[in-house]
Amino acid sequence: MAKAIHSMVRVLDEARSIDFYRAAFGLEIAERLDFDTFTLIYLSNPESEFEVELTVNKGRTEPYSLGDGYGHLAVSVDDLEAEHNRMSERGLSPKNIVDFAPGGTPIARFFFIEDPDGYKIEVLQRGGRYK
């Protein structure tokens, strides 16, 4: 059986991205590997073993094109409204909270936020299938 361990995103500005993931999700640097042409930064927190891997390609000055294939990364939180308020107060610009209940049946409660490179992150109220 496979175990999900990380998701990688390419970022333009290492410090700006680390600051965002720390402020938004409490992720800290677990490991930083520096190579001649690129740097890998693994971010994690005590909540989960899953990591976000930031790849910084040295010398890159143009923003990455996200294309139309990337969807989003998702995290779950105990108190969605508190997290939304906290991120808003930090100037991170989360989108509005959505109550997703097609046909009147509640399925999910969430909001989206974007990192400095435009990657979308869904923040879900913990419960049901969203543990």
C-alpha cells in the first residue's frame, strides 16, 4: 500500500513562500537541501507526517505558469471560521467561506487561499471524510 508523503510546488521567492506557509498553516522547515541549480525545502507541522516540498530553481525570474491541470492542495482544520479570521487578520486574503450542500445535503464547509505563486489551497472544516 502506498503512503502519501509530500506534494511539490515550484516557487519563485523562497523567503516569501516560507513566510506564507508558516503564517497560513504553521508549517516549518523540516529539511532544506541546497544544490547547484535548485533548492528543495520540506515543510511540515506536528499535525501530520505529510509535507509540502518547495522547489526553488536558482536564477528563475519569471513566474511559473500554473496551467489548467493543477487543482489544489487541501488541509483540514478544527475551527474553519477561526482559521479564516486568523488568516484575514494576517493579511493573507482567504476567499469567502462556502457551505457546499447540493440538494440541501451538507457535504463540506471550506474556503480557498492562494500562496504567493498562485497555488490554490482548500481549507476544510474537519469532519466526515475530511479528517
